[in-house]
Amino acid sequence: MTEKKVLLTGDRPTGKLHIGHYVGSLKNRVDMQNSGQYDPYIMVADKQAFTDNARNPEKIQNSLLEVVLDYLAVGIDPAKTTIFVQSAVPELSELTEYFLNLVSVARVQRNPTVKAEIQQKGFGESIPTGFFIYPVSQAADIALFKGQVVPVGDDQKPMLEQTRELVRTFNRYYNTDILVEPEGIFPPEGQGRIPGLDGNAKMSKSLGNAIYLSDDEDTLWAKVKSMYTDPTHIRLADPGHVEGNMVFTYLDIFDEDKAYVADLKAQYEAGGLGDMKIKKYLFEVLNQELAPIRERRAQFAADKSAVLDIVKTGSEKARIVGQQTMAEVRHAMGVDYWG
Ligand code: TRP
């Protein structure tokens, strides 16, 4: 039997997860977990959340449980996947500190994702130092667990590159091979990104255009009803546009019955098919996928202390792995003065 590869990924706990997360990564994580080919770790990156939410500890604390509930609801199985909390593994900070010496300020500054986030968040001249260096701490997240496979969104490509560089530099400087260069797994071309209900390219909490895994049926229907369709499709008989119409964009992503969707598109373009009708259909399709997730979520949510226990057990296990790697790191660097 071949050795299972260590899979590591994570999310910042800054809110509940939505169907964008589901399509872009959660679904894939569950498949990878169930393939039996990996030893998966999923980290709730609370320390990273503090890098841009230092004034919002309640948000991070509340989101931690929500994010773990979302994981469990979609089928992340704690018997197969180690779910842990970043702050419960202080060795991550120790490795980060050593990694910081292996990369220049100029190199950290070149990260396009961080640059874009700095713009978005409007930090101006007041970029928190922790935020600025979070790609280095993310490299430590991956390296401490000797992560080999890191399934993440496209925006995380620069982080993977940075991690590979840091691992190579560490191994070279300290003449060792203990750290492992990870491989990023990215969503297939054109997939893994779902626009918002309003047609905005990004589904996000701050834009208020997201469908959450925890939304109940009424909320789901209200959101589907509000979706951006085709402003030129005024009377029922008018020919409608499918391109840029969120209902069809979502049907393309969620409906397995491609032939039926093609048929609906043709009818819509010809005229005579109303928005309400296609929205009702999309609601059915989405609800079929989300209802079992919602149900499982409610079951887990009924016993919050059991959920916290899952994360505690996972964090204890992760800590042991972290301590082992850190002992090897100290040895390689010669900072194990007392053996
Ligand atoms: N930066 C990731 C995000 O956008 C979260 C994260 C932190 C992560 N550490 C990681 C992802 C390590 C993969 C591997 O939410």
C-alpha cells in the first residue's frame, strides 16, 4: 500500500460558509477525504483571521463554531479528517518566526493576492504588520504539517509559491530535507467560482449577495426570487438573455440535467418563459442539494459542546504533529542545545 499523502487546507473564520465555498472547495475536500488517498487536515485559521480583524474577536469566536458546523454539514468526517484550530498549535508561530528570516520584505510585498486585499480592505498606509506577513505564516501552516497536497482557490496560488520557496530555502540553509514542498490543487478552469445573487463576480458576505449553507428554505426562496436575471426581459413573450443571467449561471453549476437546462435556455431565448418559472425550478435544484446539508447542520448544532469536542480532539492531535516537526526544525537549525 502506498503511503497516504498529507492534505492540508483551511479557512479564516470570519463568517458562515456559503455555496461559493461549497462549489469552489468544500465539495472537493469531501471527495478527496473519501477517496482514502489522503491524510487530511483542515485548519480553522483563527490567527490569520486576526490579521485583518484584530478589533473583532467576537466575530472570530462566533464564526469558529459556524465554520466547523459547515464542515460537518457538508460531510467532512472527523473520523477521517483532523479538524483543528490554528491558535491551538503555538508551534505554528514559532516556525513562522524562523521563516520570516528566510524571505525579504520586498519578496513579501510582491504577493498579488495580498496587494489586492490591501486595496479591498482600504488599509491605506496602515497595513497591520501581521496582515502583511500572513503568507509567511500560511507557509508555516503548510510546512509544519508537511502538507503535500493543498486544495485551495486560485487566489491562493501566490501563497503556495511562497511556501515552496520558503521550504526550499529552509532545507538549503540548514542542509536538511525535513520540510516538504507542497503541491497546490486548484479548481478546474472556469469552475470553482460562483458569482453573487446580484451578478457581481464575487459571492461574499460583505456584498450581501450570498446563499449560506445554513439558510433555511424560506430564506433560500427569498434569495432566489431576488436574483439578477435579464433587465430587458420585461414581458413574458419577450426574448430573454441567458448570458449574464444568474439563474442560468447557477443552473449550469448545480443542475446535473444538462439537456433540460439547454432546453430551458432555448425556451427563454425564444420568449414565453417567465423569470418566476425558472426561479422556482432553480430553487428546487438548489434545495435538493442544500436540504440534507441543512438537516445535518441542524443535528450537529443541537449539541455544540460535542462539536467543540471534535475540534479539541483534532487540535490535540495536530499539536502533537506540530511538536514533532518543530523538534526536527530546531535540530536542523541547531537550536536544540540540550538535546
Ligand atoms: N488563506 C486561507 C483563506 O483565504 C486560509 C488559510 C490559512 C489556509 N492557512 C492556510 C489555506 C493553509 C490553506 C493552507 O481563507
